[in-house]
Amino acid sequence: MGGANAQGDEDPFNPFVSHAFLSALEEAGCVGPRTGWTPLHLLVEDEAGTLRGAAPCYLKSHSMGEYVFDHAWADAYDRAGGHYYPKLQVSVPFTPVSGPRLLAAQDPDGQARAHLIAGLRALQGETGASSIHATFLQEQDLSAFMAEGFLRRDDQQFHWFNEGYGGFEDFLSALASRKRKAIRRERRDALANGITVEWITGRDIKEAHWDAFFAFYMDTGSRKWGRPYLNRRFFSLIGERMAERILLVLAKRNGRTIAGALNLIGDRRLYGRNWGCIEDHPFLHFEVCYYQAIDFAIARGLDRVEAGAQGEHKLARGYRPVITSSAHDFADPSLRRAIEAYLHRERSYVSEIATELAAATPFRNGTREED
């Protein structure tokens, strides 16, 4: 059996499609024409002017900050004489988290979603965009796009699932003995040298915390991506507007904050987003990003921890493979045919890998083993 489905059992509140989050990106200047993310959001209203649906949409002049990689498609199309950019991106910028993209609370017959997709195609024609890309979709939205002829693309992430654990040790009891011992050793070693970890949420988050975290974010982002996507003002804005939905996990040594992870809190899930540090310590990344997230999820009664894109190393730490999906449409029939053939092969590969990884999880089979 392959990996779980990331779209199943959706979170009633996904913080990334909230007005607070999306507007903070725009007001801080993280998205806008100068960044290559021009907002072109779609709204569907009925005859009375009542809002029936919306979609976060951006006109893109590049493929950065998306986490569903189409650089090879762009290169091949350009070499064939086409122009891949601009393109339309239906997504949350810089956020590899599955969630609603066709926002329609009351849509029993699917008409609001169908109108939004029709609007996207009309917008594609008006802007001269080569393609439409809707990424990290929930099941209902994926089905709506597929019904309108979009092509499906699959990838995978690693999520932790709460099976009703009473605490971290209860979770460890579900793992094979060797894996339990390895995780306990990692947690112990991570907090050596006098390192402590604290959770900060809500009104307890101060600008000084954001100052420290932003230094971590810039250091790690500059090394990994070359140019971090988020600026300092963005963090202040989300701190003002959605502090109760934010968890900062900060590590300190000798009174100095040395590392941190930013998480957003849904109704059922914890979403790990950004990490950074100014001191390197063995296993500190695993402790701050993965194990502390599990601790928090158990304490809050959350169903799942989503720890971001990629990372097979998460498997050994109790995170399971899940399938994520996106939908794509192309104006040029020849480009569509080529990508359709490619996606057919890619989906088979992703499914096979997910099956192999699902069989390699650290969870024990049968009776409990003694430590």
C-alpha cells in the first residue's frame, strides 16, 4: 500500500488561506509585481452580489517559491520556441501545504468551483499566460480541476499522525525498540551543552522573538535558497494578526536564543514552516522541528503534524509518507501532450516510492518489544 493521502480529513481551519496570512504577504511586499508574484485573485459573485467563491491566484514570471518544480518544463518549452512565462499560479506563495484553493463554503453542486476554474481560463487568455498551475490541492478541489480537464501531478511529503497518544513516550512505544532508542538518544544529545527549548504562542510572542527568529531565517535561507522569500515586516504582521495561530519553538544556550522553528496552528493540524539557527549542534534541528512539534500536537490534541516539503530523514523519526497533488493546464496542445505523457510516468514512480517508504516506517509489528 502506498503513502497516505495528504488531502484526506481536511483541517477545518487552514491558516495559510486566511486573509491575515495572505494579506500580510502582500502588505509586507513579499509578493507583488517586483517579486514576480503579481496578485490576480478571483472572486465569484451571484446576481445579488453575494460572494460565492474565491481563489488565491498570481501571475508568475518565474517558478521560484512554489515547491512543485516545473523548471524543466519551462526550459524545454523555451528551447522549442515557446514562452512559458507568464503563467498563472493558484497557490499560497512559499508554502508547500495542502489546503483549499477553490474557496467555496456553500457549493453542493460544484458550480462555484466550476465558475472559478472558468474564470482562471478566461484570465489565462487575458494575460497571455502559457499555463495554469494549482498546487497542494485538497481532494474536492483536485476533483473539480480534473473534471475540467486539468492534468494531475503527484508528489510526496512526510507527516506525523496522532494515534491518540497520551504523550511522547506513548508514541515511542509504537516504534521498534531500536528506533525508540535512537530517538531518545537524539533528543538527549540535542539538549546537551545546556540547551533548553521553549514554546511561545499568542500574546507571549514579542518583537524581540521575531528579531531572533528572523536572524535564523535569513542565515538558513541565504545558504539554502540564495535569497530568502520573506522579510522582517511579514513576521510582525502575522504576529499582530494571527498570534493565537502561531507557535514559535526557540532553543537557548547560556541565555542566548540560538535556533528556532515557526509553526502555524490549524484546528486539527500543526504546520511546520521555517527553521533556522546561528549555532550548529547535533540533532538540534530534529528536536526543534520534529520532536517538539510532536510534543505540542499531543498536548493540544491535534491530529497531524505536517513538517514541510521533502525529507526522507523524517521517516526514521515517526513521520509517514503521504501523497500531495496538483493540477495543471496548458494553452499549447503540443506542450500539454508532452507533459501528460511525462506525468503518467512520474505518477507511477511516485506511487512505487511511496509504497516502498510506507513499508520502511519505524513502527513495530506485532507485540511490543522491550527496551
